[in-house]
Amino acid sequence: MSKASTPKKPAAADSHDLIRVIGARENNLRDVSVELPKRRLTVFTGVSGSGKSSLVFSTIAAESQRMINETYSAFVQGFMPTQNRPDVDVLDGLTTAIIVDQQRMGSDPRSTVGTATDANALLRILFSRLGKPHIGSPQAYSFNVASVSGAGAVSFEKGGRQVREKRTFSVTGGMCPRCEGRGSVTDIDLTQLYDDSKSLSEGALTIPGYTAGGWNYRLYASSGFVDPAKPIRKYTKKELNDFLYKEPTRMKIEGINMTYEGLIPRIQKSYLSKDKEGMQPHIRAFADRAVTFMTCPDCGGTRLSEGARSSKIKKISIADACRMQISDLAEWVRGLDEPSVGPLLETLGQTLDSFVEIGLGYLSLERPAATLSGGEAQRVKMIRQLGSSLTDVTYVFDEPTIGLHPHDIQRMNELLLRLRDKGNTVLVVEHKPGTIAIADHVVDLGPGAGAAGGTVCFEGTVEGLRKSGTVTGRHFDDRSKLKAAVRKPTGALEIRGATTHNLRKVDVDIPLGVLVVVTGVAGSGKSSLVHGSIPAELDVVSVDQTPVRGSRRSNPATYTSLLEPIRKAFAKANNVKPALFSANSEGACPVCNGVGVIYSDLGLMAGVATTCEVCEGKRFEASVLEYKLGGKDISEVLALSVTDAEEFFGAGEAHLPAAHAIVERLADVGLGYLSLGQPLTTLSGGEQQRLKLATHMGEKGGVYVLDEPTSGLHLADVEQLLGLLDRLVDAGKSVIVVEHHQAVMAHADWIIDLGPGAGHDGGKVVFEGTPAELVKKKSTLTGEHLAAYVGA
């Protein structure tokens, strides 16, 4: 008996095809609710600071990671970073999130492209199996493992009695003993520490903080090891050794118990082991003068011991392999026919091919990870995901096109679409129209930045965005025009025979007094030319992409030194000490120590931050808030936005020219919406770079070098940046910009295009002239893309 077929009811599991966010309030988000389709490519747009990262990273990705961590046992969670639940009402339909952000890789000198991607680990196994002569296990080829050996007696209980046995051990590592796997050795220039024609009492020491009369000076002058009245060049061998290298020794100096230590180890501990970025400017200048870095003479910069360098496969050592350009190394690996290590060769080949596919074939495995740009670091992190067979995963990208030439953006788009087509949800925060155009779904946040943002202005298709009338929609098809007339240079900076990294004896004249754009595909040698070849004595102000360093106590007022004149003005107006007006000094609330919140550590649960009940989050002691300047207390001044502060310090009782000049520069770079006391840790990447630019604009340099200033900038903000660059040039400065954005190229007075390819296929100047000439000739990849951009 046949039954009438009834329509099949869809399975309940198939109905979960949306990620629902309801009531998100992280950072500046104002009760944001969105529905994101799964297994689609969603792009988040909006001006810098509008809340894109707060929604994507701090809400969706953060909650996904937190919930995955909670599936582990309490013991395992104890080793993981604890995360707070984002401030959101409902998060539904989440899948496992894999975050590929722009965080720079660790600055440890032993971290390289090879160690960061596990390619080195695979190579080490390969050489331990096939290398001739055989020198040991994979760690014999590792520059992070030192060779050690030892012997001795061990005692233990066996059968109820104490037994002593002799044991020996040895570990064969690949670390170069001279440089300890760093590839370079440091040397201290003694002439920068002291003037040997003078005695200590005549002020021979030239180190900051070692002036005559100070404790650092008295430690040496009163130690008894040297005669303070004798010129240093007349010291005996023993005196000089005690003065420079003596081991730490406890002794009484001028009646006080102190530790005497030779000058060089003391300088190394107090100055040279610290992070350069955190040093005061005069100490950093001293460190730059006193310390010289040179390639290790024993290993030639390869970081490896002689044994590791002697073991070879087809005349290639592991040092040679790591030094090769990755695209060449991939060819070499493909040429090895060894069935005994077949699976290993296949995996290594796939990893190296992923580098080439993602546009990083020009790197070498020995390249230090700290030297990668933000865009390169992000693409290196992507390599792990390319061959993954995982599906139904959420991939989260933070501006993956940063640092990419228009030619390379197409390739990145294909990778994003490939990840989506494997059945994954791809969420991308992006500003470039070329990548927004491939989206299945667009979420536009705004309308402004900071407090003026945090709402969803548009949700839908790319076509809908174009017609939406939002800031992104209006500027989506903006195209800069070529200048009708370009400025005339006032001089030229001659670079001759530049060979840094992949540059091939480049001779070029960079015009001064105009806006110069240096461009070319990623890896063509732009940064090498600009940062490696411009002479240091030229009074250069360099603004690169390194992140701003600062804790939650740091804010735009402290970073730009704006707080200094404000504190002095408060102190003068109220006849008290300036230190009272610092939340990091005497004026701090005694309960929360000037942080404004109290942190409760709950062990393996996420810590809780509660607003301090005493100061109500204002960070200052109550008595300090009674002092006013222009009718406002210090906490009210720090709560002002840059735009309001410009008005406040511009005229009236609080007229303060020094503070006004700094807030004017902050407004110039488009940060008018930031509040003066906002923690630096809450700023987006684009905001941090513009904060650095505003700080450097106050310096007296004649040449400004900017490294991709449009990174993190919305289409609407690029116009403001171009106006700022014009103002710098019109004020008599020379501006050199390393940039991929066609709007900046079109606006330039002079373009220097490097190429034609990346790595050893680049390193040449393929064009120099005006943008109009480049568009007319279309002789390079940049020329073709710029011509298409301006519609020529």
C-alpha cells in the first residue's frame, strides 16, 4: 500500500544559521543588536573608532573563546588567561572563533618567521634524518637549545637503603655559543661611557645619571679600588679591570652598606636590558650611542653552532635553507625525493607553498619576527589556517589588506572567499572598498567615532550600502583626482648604492620640500629604502606602525605630555604642588591608587572590576577635586573631548597656549572625539597611529617619514589626512610616505615605485616621476592600478 508522500520537515539543527547579538554594550557600543548569516562573508565598516572592533573582537570573538576555555577542567583553566563575559544581553549561534589579528609578533630576538610558523621544526626533523654527517636529534639543529654536559653522583632510596650512583648526561644543541642564538653580539663603546683623559673627580663619566656628586659617581670614586684623582688612561691593568668588570661585591662606601659592581655589567643591567621604547629620550639616545650591534663573527649571523652548519643535504645546510627566499626553499624541498621522509616533505612543502600563495614568498625563515609589519604578521598567522580541514568555524580578521598593494588585495580576497566556501563564517573589519565589495553581508557602524558612534547605521548588501546615505555609503565610490599642478622641490636627498635587505645598489634622488610617495608591491624594498637609507643626521621624524606602549593608566593626556602644562596651571591657580594633579602620584585616590576601579582576582574565574566607591571612578582624592581651573576640576578636564578641550584652553580663564597647541594637533589628525583621559588600551590601531603622528608633529624635524598612515583609516578620513600632509608640506617640511592607498598616490607631487616584484624579484626603482606620468605610461603594476583608480 503506497502512502501519499508528505513534505519532509527540515531538521531542527538546520535552523541555526544566524549569529544573533542582542544588546551589546562593550566600550562605546550602544545596545547594538545584529543578526549575522553563518557560512557567509560579513564585512564590518565605519569610521575609525566607531565600534567595529568592540563588536567583532571584544564581543563575538571574546565570548566564543571564553566559552571554549570553560569546556576545559579547572586545572587547565588555571594556566589560561581569564576572560570577562562581554557586556551583552544575548549571544546566540556562536561557533568556534579563530582570531587572526594585527598584533605584532613577540620581539624576542630568537623568534623568527620559521619558529613562529613551525616551518623550522619541520626542517630540523628533516636535517636530523637526512643530514650528512649526522650530528644528533632535531634539537642539534635548534638555535634555541644550548649544548650542555655534566656528571655527578645521585643518591636515592632503593630497597629500603640509600644508594649512590654515578650519572652523566649530555645534550647536543644547535645554539651558537658566542651569540647564544641571537645572531648578533653587542659591544659597548667605552668612549661613550667616559673621557679617559680626565679623572673621576674631574667628571670623566659621561653616562646619564652619573654626574659628579651623585650616588652613582660616589660608588666608584669612594670605592677604594681606583684613585679618583688619577686620569682613567693611567689606571693599571688591575684598576681598569676593577673599574669596568668587577663582580658584585658587598662593601661599606662612605659608611653605607652597598654593592660595588664594575661599570659595564652595571650599565648593562640598568640601561641595556630594558625595553628601548620605555626609556626616557635622553637615556635612549645614550643607549643608541654606546651600544653597537654587530653580526656574530663565529656563526656569521646564522645563530647556529659549527656542528649544525656542517651537516648538509645536497650541499645545503639548515642555515642555508633558512636564509633562502621561501619561494626558492619551496622549490628545493620539492626537488628532494626521499620516500623515507615522504609525509614530512609533503607537510613542509604545503607550509612553504602557503607562504607563496598568501604573498609572503619573499620572506626568509631566518627573518626576525619583530621586523614584520602588522600586515605581514597577520598574514603569517593566516598560514596555519589555509590548509585546515576544519569547517563551520568563525574566522575573524582585522583589516587583512593592511600593507598590501592593490595588486595583492585581489589575492587576499580570493583567500577570504575560499575560507567561506569551505563552509566557514568569515567576519572581516575592513576599510578598503575592494574588499568590502566581495561581502555577502555588510554591517556599517557609526555614525561618528567614540561617543558619537556605537550604533548600527546600515545592515544589508553592498548595493544597499552604496544607496544607504551613511558615511561609508557616500564615500564608497570616492576617487581622488590627479593634481592639476605639482609642487617644485627645494632640493634633493641623494641616496647612492643602497643595499639594505633586498635593495640592489639603488641610486635615487628623493625630492625635498614636496609630498613624496614611495610605493610598490609588499616586499619590494620600500621600507628598506626609506628607513634603511635616509641618513640619521637629517633631522628625521619617523612615524611607523609599532603599537603605542602604555597601560590602562596611560591616556592621550599623558602620552602627548599634555598633562604637564595642565598640572602646572592647576598648581599655579591654586597655589599647591603640581604632583597633586596626577592620578599616578600624590593626588591619586588612596583606595584604588588612581586607577578608578578595584580589581578582584577570582582565581580561575574572570576577575571583576568594580568602580571605586570612594572616588566614583574619578581617580583623584576628594580634596584634589576642590581645586578648579576655569571652573572645572582636574577629573572634569580629563573627561573633556579634544574638540571641547581646544575651546577650553583657547581663551578665557583657562587660556593655556602650551596645552592648546597639543590639542590642536590631536584635532588636526582627526582625533577630536577622543577624551583626554581615555585609557590607551581602548584605542584602535588607526587611532594609536594618529596619536603618534600628533605627538611627533610638535617635533622640530625637517623631514617627516610616515609608514602607511592610512592604515585603520576610513575612506572619509583619508581626505582629512591628505589635508594634513598638505599643511605639513606648505609649512616647509619634506614629507615622505610609504603607502599603497591610491588616493595618497594620486595626491603626491612625486612617486618612487619599487619592484618589479617582491624579495629578490624586487629591490629596483622601476619608476620615478609625477603621478600623471605614471598613469600615462602604465609601465608598472602600480601604474596600471592607479590608472584604473583615477579612470584614466
